[in-house]
Amino acid sequence: MRNNVLDYLDEIVGIKPDKVAFADDKEEFTFKQTYDVSRAIGSSILKKGIERKPVVVFMRKHPKEIVTFFGVIKAGSFYVPIDEEMPEARISLILENVMAPLLICDDETYEKALTFKFEGEIVNYSDISETKEEPELLDKAYCRALDTDPIYIVFTSGSTGVPKGVAACHRSVLDYVEQLSDTLGFNEDTVFGNQTPLYFDACLKELYPTLKYGATTYLIPRSLFMMPVKLVEYLNENKINTICWVVSALTLISAFGTFDKVKPEYLHTIAFGSEVFPIKQFKIWKTTLPDASFTNLYGPTEGTGMCCFYHVDRDFEETDMIPIGRPFKNTEILLLKERKELAGPGEEGEMCIRGTSVTLGYYNNPEKTNESFIQNPLNTAYPEIIYCTGDIGKYNEYGELIFVSRKDYQIKHMGHRIELGEIEINASTVAGIRFAACIYDNKDGKIVIYYVGDPTEAEFVKALRSKLPRYMLPNVTHKLPQMPLTANGKIDKVTLKKMYEGESDS
């Protein structure tokens, strides 16, 4: 029985030592190199007397960063990834929260690291990766480790502007890897194409299944996601057959006619999540790759990544929403009304996660932890923590879970309760529309829609009038040359809100 995620690495290195585990467009690491360097880094950390502590990893996206994560785990500690893409203010808040004794950087980030208000020790990967292995120290750390010990802290956004650090343990990650792998059918021939930054939990879908099966993960250069044709060519050059991407990354390819020029030759497994996939764009993918499997995944960082899945097995109308299906094994979704009682058939409720996938809570933040990680109200007999996602869901006529909206994405407008997501879905069906996103002006009571596409604003508004009731029509319409995206590839609604507020003030 495994109780540490690196048990996968310890097993696979004896089977496929020379196979490439992790690679980018410049460098690659075999399983043997990954094993050796992670043990060297782990030895270096333990020699400093650091164990069961947070270790900050501030490196560019590279296979070396992944190996550094594993080195931190080898030392019995847990990694806290940060990145140059992050604003300095956010980095400062993260460092203040975790109070780590050690920060690991690389040659490219070393000078920037020296400017941080960081009271611990700063070390360079190039120095500690050459450390002589200390088997006795590593073995002692392993024997003391529990499957409930943290493995990482990943920071999400906070409603107050202060980021929240989600701490996940080995047990929940092991469970996630097993369930996700069974659901998507990973094996030793899987070649992943990683899209997300390594400071997001979304990269778990590639990192640990790669170790479990002896698969291979390519870290796709971020620049390629602005060049759809070159991106697909990269997939073909590296024979990538499996991708688990946010929806915006997929629509970036399909919305701009990329498949008229080049098609993925090896892709057979496509998983997507984090946003609603416009049916019009989904159908382009499905038509292009009719024999591939498509799976909608749902889950928050606080639930160790994804916790629900739906294998797309039927056709949908353009105004439909692809279900999120059902929970992974060993996970239950409770639809709760007011966090007190179960929603009835056809009723909406907040999706609350029960099971091993529930993480440990927010690091050094008991107040926020207690707001969302609560005692199961259906169980008063013994302690049982569930996570309340803030997402509203319901069951459809097939018994499948449907994502309705965020609790904070429902608005009351002109006396009507409106889901902004419904407006976006209908907007995405307008001919020539590539991206559409809504925000709400609470001050003046206006629905605001931003879009990227061919129609003029007047043409777009006219088309929406034939699709939406009058009370749901946007009050303000803005056409953009391109949609702002977060580092994870999602539509950046925080930026849209700021853009709108700036326009309103001017």
C-alpha cells in the first residue's frame, strides 16, 4: 500500500530508468535522472535540518522545477510553487503566509529572489542538485512520513484580495491519481501535453500519472498558445496523445480555423474543465477527431483538482451545457440547500464534496478554512469535514450532475434571477463569435458583455435579441481584439471588471 506519492517514482525507476519522464523544448529528464536529482535535492534539504516544513520553489517552468518538487517531497516537506508571472504583491503575501525556512530558485530567478522580503535561506537549484545523496537521512524521513502529511500548498484567489493557500496531503493526491487514471485510461504509452503553469494544481493530472505508469509529459511553451497552428504542430512533432486543458486553450485552436490548416495526428484522449465548453466549439473538435474520447472534468483546488467526470457520449444542442456527470469513486457530491439539507429532485443546491479528495484546508488561515470546510450537516455522530464549493448544481433527467453557476455569479436584475453563464452560452452560439464573457455592474445595475468575433457590436446585439428574453439582454456591449486570459488560460473576468470600471470612470 502506498502512503507517499513518490512511491510511484521509486517503483518505475527500476522498470523504465532510461525512458523520458519530463521534457520541454530544450531539455529532458529520464526517470533515472528524476530519481537521482530528487534524492540529491532531498538530501540537501535534510542536511539543513528542514523537515515537515514548507519549501518555496521559485523557478521558471522547466523539468527541473518538477524534479525540485519531488526533492522537497523526498525530504519529507511540502512545496510551495511561485512564479515570475505573479505580481510582486501576491508573492509577498504568499511568503508572509507560509513563513518558509527555504526558497529554491534557478539561475534565471535568482536575482529576483534576492529582492523578496524573505527571511529564510535562498539556494540555487544548480548548487543543491549536485549534493551527495544521504540514504540514511532520506530513509528516516520516509519512515516518519504519514499519508496525511502535506505534499504542496497551492494558492488560489481570495475574495478579500488575500490569496488562500490550499494544503493537500499525500492521501488525497494518491486517491486523485488513481481515480483520474482509471477514468481517462492512462497507461505507459500516454504522452501528455501540459498546458497549465506548474504553480496550479491542474498540473497534477500530468505529473503523478507520469510516475505511476512510466508515461511522458511535455511542458508546452506558453508562447505556442498564442499561435494555434504552431501549437498543433508541436503536438504532432512530439506525438502527444493526451491533453487535459482548460476550455479556453481548446477554443483558442478551434475558434480560429486552425483545423483547416493542420490537425492533431495522435490525440485520442481530450479532457477539459474549469469553464463551460461552448457546444459550437466542442462540435468542431468532435468533428475533427471523431474517434477520440472527450471528458468533461469538474473540481476545485480544495477538492484536490477534479472530482467529477462525464464522458461525452451523446449530441448536444448549441444552447445546452455539457454535464459534469458523476463523482469519481471514493467521492460523494452533496447538493445542499443553505448548507443544511439535501436538495430534492430537480432542485438546485450547493455542491459540497465528501471523501478523501477533500484537502486539509487553507494554510495558516483558520478563519477562511472554517467558512468553507464544515462539519457534514447530515452527520452529527462523529467529525466529518466536507468542502462547500460555492458552485450551484442540480441533476438532469439522466441523473447526471449539471453545473448551474457560481453562487456569486447569479444576479438579480430587473426583478429576475439571472445566470450570467446562460447569457454567455447563448452569445457563443452567434455566428462568428469566438469568446464571450459577462460581468455585472452592481452599482448601476447593468449586464456587461465582452466578446471577440466578427460581428459588429450592433450585429451582435441584434443576434442576441433573437436568443434571449428582454430582461437578460446585456445593457453594455464591448468588442475586443482578444480576450484577456489568466495564467491558467481561463477568461480573466477580474481584468474585464477593471477594464469596465476604468471605462466608467473616464
